[in-house]
Amino acid sequence: MGATFTVIGGLALALKGTNQELGRPFNRRIVLEAIRLQGPIARNDIARRVGLTVQTVSTIVRELEDDGFILSTRERPKGRGVPPTSLEINPVGGFAIGVQINPLAIQAALINLSGTVIAQMEQAVERVTPDAAFDIVASLVAALKADQPDRRILGVGLALPGPFGVESMSFVGPTTLAGWQGVDIRNRLEAVTDLPVFLETDMAAAALGEQLYGYGTELKEYYFLFFGVGLGGAMVHDGAVLRGNWGNAGELGHITAVPDGELCPCGNRGCLERYVSLDALLRRGIPELDWVREITPIFARAIRTIENLFDPQAVVLGGLASESVLAGLAAAAEQLGNSIATRKDRTVPRIIVARGGNSVLRGAAALAVHGALSPHGGQMFADTPTDSQEEVMG
């Protein structure tokens, strides 16, 4: 079956379902996503929206009901005939844990099937070593599991700063987890949490969180600019992130912003994240708003580059930066200058601040949910590392 796209309630699913038997794991995720977005919804409507037969949908629904992931209700009859059963997500039918490790801290959150953050924890730790990180994550996950001792935890989604599999850039410099080369991250984390583990770059996980719970429910084509310790992003096209051949598309922080500028740990000079990132703000050591004003011209050039390359509906700005920094950068839209995004028929601003909240952790947790439901199916985002990711992770 060729690659086709379908939009459900404003959110585009990466692929329509397939009626072939080998596609059943993927279809489970697609059907569950349709119920989450549109519920209460009848089986016939699901089949029509995702391109599956009613029989296939009914079989999947029975499985999801038996597993406790969805609930069915029936309205009172208003006339002759029996009204159809409506389906909706069971928020407490399963939980997942999202974890983010960055150069400044480790965060973890317990999230239910509706995407609600049930509990969240954080431990500040700079330049954490692998051994220390796994001890901390084990402690945080144990505490979160204890918060719901009788509930089913589907797995752990882990978000890490990229890129993966690039010898001169992966785990090199202050914006990455320096010193983590060759660490078998997945197996070590599974060992200390006793849960299935799914890995992704932080910028892709953040884009997934926004896609599921933020502006992704309204926009089809947008660039998620992830403002972390470094700087990266992901173009979301019809509900799917453009990940590139090795899964590292969107490393915007390493485009040249200032010719012959500051030396970057990657070996080049003038990389964007040397000027626009939390690392740059901390090194500059001035008040946030003064810094925003200082770097606005460089930031504006970066936005114009994104717009001219990808033609997005908007650039969605999110990540680890404070609300005041994100709002200040979004206000720079007035100084962006001309690009192909300068249109009279715009319906949203050129830059908007992400509204999903906890986008990295919610996206990381969603990886675990998707992976648990469709371990062999195609995903909007990777639920298994590429060959190059495996090489980096051991």
C-alpha cells in the first residue's frame, strides 16, 4: 500500500490503516489515535476516517476494550432501533513515563493515555555521567511507579539531545551529553526500570508532544523550533516529522549564523546555537530580556531560513527556555523581515509559542505508548533507533 495521508479532526495521521494482516499492530495505534482525538466516536466513523473496513475496526476495538485502553458507551434510544456504541479513550487504562536527560537536569513524568501529566519530578545535575544518570532515572521512575502502584505502566520514553551517530558531533560539547559515546542506553535503562524503553532525540520528542497535545491539533505544516541547552527543530508535515536519512534532520543549531564567528565544538565557526540557545544565554551572563534583544537579528535570520526552506504555516517555539524568553523571541516576529512567509492571507502569526506544555516529556511518553501498542508497525516517530543510533548507543 502506498504512502497516503488522512486528517482526523485537524491532526494528520502519518498513514491510513491497512487491511493487510501484517499491518494489524500499526492499525491498533491508528484506531486508538482516532478514538483519542474524536471520541466519543462510532466504529463506522472510525473506519471511514482511517480507511479500514468496519470488520477490521471492530476486531481492533474488541482487542482494545479487552486490554482496557478504551471504553464504550451507548446513548438512550430516541426512537426505533438501537443507537450505535460510542468509543472513547480510557485515561487510566495505561500509563507511560517520559524521561528527558539534558546537560542541566533529568526530568521524568508519569502520563496517562489522555496525555495528562499525573506526576512530575526533576533533579538538577550538570554534565551527568552515564552511571549517575541511570541511578537517578531509576530512582525517579521507581517513585513515579509508586504513585500508581496498581496501574499498568506501558514503558519509558527517553528523550536525549542529538544528533545520533555523528562521530564529530554526537555527545560532544556543552549542549550534548558529553562522554556518553558507546553507552548501551536502551539496555541499561531497561535493566534499571524493568520496563520497555523507547528512544528519540529531544527535539523530535518535543515535536511529537506538540503534535498530539498542542498546535498539532490545528496545524498541518509547521516547524517546531526546540529551544534547549542547544538548538534544534523538526518540520512536521501532515502529522509526521521529517527525520532525514539517519534520523537527525533538524539540527538547526549547526547552520552557520555568523561567518567566522565563535568556534563551535563541532569544529565549525559561527554555528547558530553558539548565539541562540540556553547555553549561549548562560555563557553571556546578562538579563534574559537584554539577551533576547541582543540576539534578535540572528534569530530573525534563522526564522527566515526556516521559512524559505520549509514554507510552514508557522514556526512553533518551545523547549526548556523560560516563558519570558520564548515570549520575547516570539515578539521578534515584528522584526523578521521578508521571506516567503510574508503573506496577506496568513491565519496564524509567523512565530507562536508552543502551548502543549511539557512537550518533551509528553512526547517521550507517547513514544512508549505507541511502541507498546504497535511494536512492529510504522510510527509517526521512531520507536526503534536507526542503525546509526544503535552504533552510538552501544
